[in-house]
Amino acid sequence: MPVKIDQLIRSQRKTVSLIIQRDGLLIVRAPLKMPEKTIREIVAKKEAWILKHQAAMKAAPAPGTKPYHPGNSLPLLGKTVPLTIVPGRQTTLTWVNDERLELTEAGLPHAAILIERWYRSRAKEYFTTRVTELAAQFQLTPSAIRITSARTRWGSCSGKNSLAFTWRLVMAPLAVVDYVILHELAHIEIKNHSAKFWAKVKSMLPNYTQRRQWLKEHGRELDL
Ligand SMILES: [Zn+2]
């Protein structure tokens, strides 16, 4: 009996890719005009790999409340990035076309560390760009931008106006990320959390309280 394709997604792509979801469903992505027979032949050739992974997914512990599950998708700056497990003996996580991730089978046991490294790169990229934009808009000049791994300290501003942000923030919605950036930028002018400081934040971002509240409620979920 041939392997069952649970979902076939056609798009403007040149190759066929197989995705085993966390629930064991097989999702096949294929070029728009590729005949179904050809797709079935490709899938049939990968049968051993598919069955092995479907079994592994079933054996894996049920996903918790964490936003990350291999074979599923990862939150990134308000979007979700599909994570595909692909055959391969090298431990690699590839960021394909800035839109999806491919993790090799060999990389599965190291998924968390590889994904963290990827998140760090995304964080460095995004914070560098966004801080520069917002700093220019509010005429505040940070001396440097650093990325940390902090779990609850979302951002900080040193005495010398060097800003730091945890990579975990790129898992949060963009609006929340902007709040943290503006909060730290406001510290360039006011180094404490006085009423004057919060008035400054409010002048930069009138509805900041909702975003701050989101972090209090969901901050713990920003983890692998
Ligand atoms: Zn602060």
C-alpha cells in the first residue's frame, strides 16, 4: 500500500519537498505542473524515510505549551516559519529563502541549540535595523546593540547607552518588540523608571501599556 499523502500543496517551486508534521501527517509541496504520478513516484521512493519519521513523531512526547515543536512551525516577528525535517547526515539547520527552515535528521537531537542560533541571527538582524529606525525617529543615539539570552530581562540600556535585547523577543509580536525597543531608547534620556520615564515612553508610544501587559502574560512562552 502506498504512503498516504495527507496534503499536497502546489506552488511555484522547482522541487518536491516532504514534511512530516508533529502529528505524523505527510505534507507534500510540489511544483504547479508536476504530474501527480511523478509526485507519487518521488514519495514512494522516500517511503522508508517517511515511515521512520512518522513513527518517531508518534513516539515523541506530546507538544507542550511551548511555541516550538520540530516538524511544526516557529514564531518569528509576528509570522510563523515552517520547519521541515529533511534527510541528511550532517547537523544543519538551513534558512531557505528567508521563509522556511530545513533541519536535517542528524540535526534533530540538536534542534533546540540550532534553532536558538538561528533566532539569535534573526534577532541581531532585526534589532539592528529597527533600533536604527526608531532611534532616528526619536533622535536618540544608542552607542551599541547587543543580543542576550535573558529569559525575563527583555532589554537593557547601560550607563553608556549600549542597548541589549534578548533573542527571545523575536518570538513575540512586532508591536511588543517595538515597545521594548522604545522602552530602552527612552532610557538613553532617563535612566530610571520614574514617572518622568513612563511619560517619555507614553509620548513615544501612547498605547504602550497593552504591549507591556502582553509581555507580563506571555513572556514565559517565549522559549524553546
Ligand atoms: Zn526599563
